Amino acid sequence: MSLEAPDTPETDDVPERTPDELEALLGDLVVDRDDHLNAPGFVIRPDTVQETLSRLKSAAGYDHLSLVTAQEYENRYESIYHLKKFDDPTQEVSVVVPADKDRPVSESGEAVFRTADWHEREAYDLIGIEYDDHPDLRRILLPETWQGHPLSMDYDRDRPQIATLPAHANPLEEHHLDAESDTMFLNIGPHHPATHGVLHLKTILDGEQVIDVEPDIGYLHRCEEQMAQSGTYRHQIMPYPDRWDWGGGGLLNEWAYARAAEDLADIEVPEYAQVIRTMGAEMCRIAAHMLALATFALDVNGDFTATFMYAINDRERVQNLLEDLTGQRLMFNYFRLGGVVWDLPEPREEFFSKTRDFLDQLPGSVEEYHDLVTANEIFQMRTIDTGILPPEVAKEYGATGPVVRGSGVDYDLRRDDPYGYYDELDWDVVTEDGCDNYSRLLVRMREVEESAKIIEQCVDLLEDWPEDERTIQANVPRTLRPDDDTEIYRAVEAAKGELGIYIRADGTDKPARFKIRSPCFSNLQTLPEMANGEYIPDVIAALGSLDIVLGEVDR
Amino acid sequence: MGTVQLFPQFVSETLGLSGVLGDVVGSLVAAAVVGNIVLAFTGVAGPWAKRKITAAFTDRIAVNRVGPFGLLIIPASAVQLLAKELIVPEGVDRPTWDLAPIVLPASALLGFAVIPMGRLGPVNLQIADPEVGLALVFAFASIASVSLVMAGYASNNKYSMLGGLRAVAQNLAYEIPLIVTAMSVVIFAGTLQTSGIAAAQADVLFSVGGFDVPTWYAFVNPFAFVLFLTANMAEIGRNPFDIPEAPTEIVAGYQTEYSSAYFVLFYLGEFVHIFLGGAILALTFLGGAAGPGPESIGFLWFVVKIWGFFLFTQWARSALPRVRIDQLIEIGWKGMLVLSFANLVLTAVIVGVIA
């Protein structure tokens, strides 16, 4: 909840180890070094993954498995475990695990980090690496009947695939978990009023109580990584991020790609553009959080609640500002590598006054939501102490964003791994200690106020910005060809949490591997932890409080 | 209390019929008129008023293109709903599945048979006035839960099943407090006869500045009124107690598998049920058809009261979160039941001491 002044870095309490110290710590486990731009990388043997990860986790404090990237080279397969620290995400390390080209088998990291479960399933699904000791190695995005692994090199894209409806168990037939129990299997979704998109929850009920829930995702998989790999860095990739988190988070998503690609190609963004980016991104955060509040009210209040329309109305106001700024309402495509596509709309005074009007009415709106929603006794009865996610569990699953901050973990990349103009501005990271559905909502509502503070400061800065220093884009070559075999993983704080991009360059103008770390993907994994043992309405509330966007989960 | 002429008698006398023929014709005509009045309410409420009211609560405009104030949306919606295909899912338990949507509106409509809806000119809009009137109303209204179970059980759908089970649990938990609270009114009035209960609320409780506050039981015993109102909301399944349907949890509960005319019947039944709930509330706590002005416009006051209750349900729907099923049961059995019995005993003691 406190703002770390930029001059007192968090590294005070987390001793940073140099790459050589880490190598010494890992000792024999390291067979080679493969440093990435963002972090030292240690190559290990495929059968020592658990040992390496657990040593880094317990002895060196790398407690956040942000992402597992898998890819295929000409001569090998490779899994990369991108590790960070919740206390200081600038301390990163990559564990690179090559696997045999003919028989790609690698030990699973699931025993050390629960979050590796889904990440490795995705790697298996799309690339084809098999993970030993994985508890449940099935396809996750594609249908179970799919043939081949689409991001592997020998994949035949021309071969027609028929995704048959497998002979699924009759959803109406009886279900018994064991001989004594009398349970019921229930499909929540893929088409259900409260799944926020096309999500399928395989739920096992004992009466009204949930004893097991398994999210089944992939219905909205649109090959975003593949598409990004077929586009050029300079212009063709930027439109895609808008299509991940479409709950309003467009500019935040664009920033994730911009940050990774700019660091990869070593592009310096002008300060003026950074301020505009910061302002636009926070507007997006307000829009996204308003949508989260609106849909959460739908889930808890029922589908005629006034709160929904109130929140959508407020979202509409900020959406109008974004439209003025970017020319679009949802798919902004406003960022460019090295800046933004155009300056603030003319007349600038009108835009500023509109923005200030919005900021002036926002506290009143937030107050109204507190009266209408969070102060309501029935609402508190429904949400407090339901959907409990303890901080340790949240970290274990790599949960980020309002979800982990609602569990009291003080983790926000805007402050802890500063980018843009955030470290020059005065704002606070919001946390709540309740670990329940209510806390996650409160975090979002308070973050809206913090975002408003940021926007206000940006507007002040932009208003006084000298006219001859308004550089909106750095001088970026028309074609970008980052050096061969450079790899980078960079993340930003998007509306739902840590949105990261891994890019491997191969010397051409297109990425050889483009991997998206979706915050919703990791956050959704925590649902069974929150839901098991609760009632159906609590599962719905917990899902709502996770605020997932299926476009980002499935990519 | 047979001094007031009932509606069927009025009809048969006006037509000059007597004996069995007069009874039959009078009853049929009276029932048809009252039934159509109630159905007209729902016709206005469902497609139009509900949309307008919800829109007002949520800063929207709602239907305004079809006819003046969008009123022609009523026939438009009716045609639209009835023109849809009636989908009969595989494996439903017929004829239970077909009967459920008929039982619900029928049970709610039956309740209106003994409600004294007040006078409109020379006509006293009450079909029957049996000695056990109030008990009958509750009996009719309770049949609704049978319909919900039928629908939930026969639909061969797990969401429907959950909705049906929730409906039973909820109605059990709330009908007892509802009826026990109504019993306290019966103790005051000294009769179960509906016209008698309305008549007992005609005295003056006290006067404030020349304005007479009547002995409506809402004023005599506001505590019981709040209890009854709450239990009534649960009984008719509106927010915060819309658990049996609970869209966003169990899709649409017992009515998940119903479409077209069957869906309309359910919808209709629910609205008639809301109006019946309003009518019972008006009868037991708000002085029935009493109001300022001559007795001959009593019906209008009655309409105002039940529409007031309808407005209240819509307000709650826009503003209040839904409680969870276990919390609902807990409130019902551990809270409302105890409070309603306390109210009953206290009322009995007070009435016994005073009288």
C-alpha cells in the first residue's frame, strides 16, 4: 500500500545474487549458460528441472514462476522457465531446458510450482514436449482429438483437422465419485450466463456444494502467438494485443508488446510519449476495472442489477476519452514501437477539460458504488470470506494483478519493475488482506482511484509540455531486424495482472518465437483452490472476482 | 358478513337468472372478468412496465419506439413470444413437463377468487367470500411450488433440477413464517374471512392534524408487516430471494428448458404470483381496498396497492444482491421463523389482555 520512492529500491531486503553466484549455487546442475537480455539463463539437463527450480526457489528466493516458454529449434526442443521474485520482479533468472529432438521429454516443474501445470500442458499441446512426472499431461487449448502440435516444425498446416465431438459421457447420466458418494456432474458452460465468455467448468457437486471444479479452456484459441510470429516487428504485430484482453485493456496489452520489442531492439521512447502512454494505459485500466465491477455485480446481484449499467456508464465516459485519444473505442492500435502513433487530439484544451471533467465526477461515482455495492450487507454476506485464496497459494499459482493484491501480496510491476512514467508520479499500490471475493473487488475499486490520480498528474504534465518538445515517436528504422539469437522476456502490469511477452529474434524482421504470458491464464488456474467446498453461487462469485477475459486466457 | 353482495350474485341478478343456472353463469362471468383483469395487469407488467421500471432504475430509456410510450410492445412481444418454436427436449417427463407451466399461473389466478378487490361503482369485485378465505389464498398460492418442482424434475436437466429443489427448500422455509405472521393478523381481526379482515382495518387508529390514520395492520403492527413483506418476497421468488431461477448461477433454474408458449405461461404465472402476493399484502396489512374517497372507487386503491408492491419488487431487483441458498435457508429457519412465532405469541397476549 505504500509507494516506494524510486530512490529506495526494494533490493534492500532481497539480496540480489550475481549470475555467477547463482551458477555456484546450482553447481553441477548447470551445463551451460544461455543468457537472455532480461536475465541470466542456465542450461540444465532435462531430468534435473525439479531440483534446479526448487533450489532457486528455496535457496535463492525465486518464488514466482512467471512463464514457461517452449519452442523447437533445428536440433532440439527447449523449455524456458522464467523465474522472478514477488518481492522484486527485476531479479529474474531463466532456466533453459533443452530436450531431445527425436524424443522430447523433460521433467515437469509442477512439483515445485503449481502454476507449471497449465503452462506445461500448453507447451505439450502446441509444441509437443512431453513432461515427465506431470500430474495431468493432456491438451489444454486444442481438442483432445487434434493431430500434431501446431507450433512444432514438422507440423502439416495443410492437413485438414476434423475436431469431432468425442463420445463424451452423457452429461445427464449418474455420477459417483466413489462407491458411497452420490455426486452430480454439472457442466457450467461453455454457454452459461456467468462464465464471462466461452469457458467450460467441469463441476462435481455434492448437493449444492462443489467438491471439484476443473476449468476447460481453449474455446477461444485464435493462434495469437502464431499470428504474431508471422508479422513484422515494426507494424504488423501491434494490432494483435488489442485482441487479448478486450475488456478495455487494449493499451495495456499494446504496452506489453511495445516494452518487450523496444527493449529487444534497444529503442528509447521519448518522455513525452511515455507520459501519453501512461495516461492512456491508466484510462484503459479504469475501463477494465469498471467492467470487472459491472460483471461482478451481475454475478452476485442478478441480471437486472442497476450497478451493471452504472458501471458501464462510467466506463463509457472513459471510453469516449480513449476514442478521442486513439480514434478507436476498443481495438486502439495506438502504440508504435518507440512511441505512440499521434499526438493528443486538437484542440488540446478540449481534451484536457473533458478528461478533467471525467476525473471530477469519478470520486462521486466510486462513492456511489461503495454505497450501492460494497456497503450493502447482503453483498458483504455473499462475498466476505468466500473464494478464499491465501497468499502462499496465490504465489504458487503465479497469480498476479488485483487477484494477488487482494490476497495481501504487495506486487505491482508499475512500481516494482518501473516502465513508462510511473516512477515519476505519486500514486500507491493497493492491497487488501481479506484474500476473498470482497477484497479482490475492493482492490479494483481502489485502483480506479489510484489510476485517476495518475491520469490527473499526466494531464498536468502534458498541459505544460513545451510545444517544441512534443516528440511522439523515436526515430525507429522502417524494418527492424534484432540480432540473431537474442531472447527477451518483459512484462507490464495489465488490468488483470502481469502480462508478459517472450520474443526470440532470429535476425529476420519477424520473431522466431513469440510467447504470451497471459495473467488471466495463470489467475484462472487458482479457481479450483477457491471453489472447492463452496456453494455454486460462490464459485460463480469467485470466477467473477478473478475477472478473466477468455480472449486472453486462450489467446 | 354476508351483507355485501358478491360479484357472481351481482352478475346473475343483473342478468335476471336465478337458481343453479344463475350461480353457474354468475360465477363463470365473474371469474372471467376478474381473471382477465389480473391477466391484463400481467400483460402490462411483463412486456412493458417491467422494462420501463428497470430502465428507470438503470438510467436507460427502454421500449419507446412501438406506439405511444412503447405501449404497443405488449402485443408485439406477445406475438413474438408465441411465434417461437416450442422446443421439447429429449427425455422430458411428459405430461408432467406440459402440466407444470399450466399449474403455476392457474394456482396464482385461483388465489384471486377470494380476494376482495373492492368496489368499482356498483360492482363488488370479489368472487367468493368463504369463512376460511385467508387460509384458502395461502393454500392456492402454495400450489405454485408444486409446479416448480414438476418443472424442475420433469425437464431432464440438472439446472432445472437444482432450481426445483431450491424452490422447495425456499418455499418451505418461508411459507411457515409467512402464514404464522398472517395468523397474527387473524388474531387481530378475529376472522379468516377475507372481507372481514379488510373490514376490521376500517377504524381510526389515531388522528394527526385532522388526518385519520386507519387501523391498517401495517400501522398497528409494523414489525409483522416487515416480516410479512420479507417472507412474501421469498414466497414469490423475487430479489434478494430469486434463488430458484438465479440466472448467472443456474441459468434459469426450473424454466431452463421451456420455450415459446410454455415459457410465456411460466412468465405469466410468476407475474400473477407477484400480483397475488401484492393482493395478499394489501388485504392483510394495507386495509384491502380502503382509501380516500367514496367506497365505490375502492378497486382503484386496490390496484394502486398491488402495483405499488410490484414496483417494490422491481426496485429490490435492481438494487439488491441475491443471498446464497444456504444463507436463505438459514434466514428462513433460524431468523424469520423465530421472529414470526414471537410476533404471534406477543400479538395473542396483547389482544388477549386488551380484549
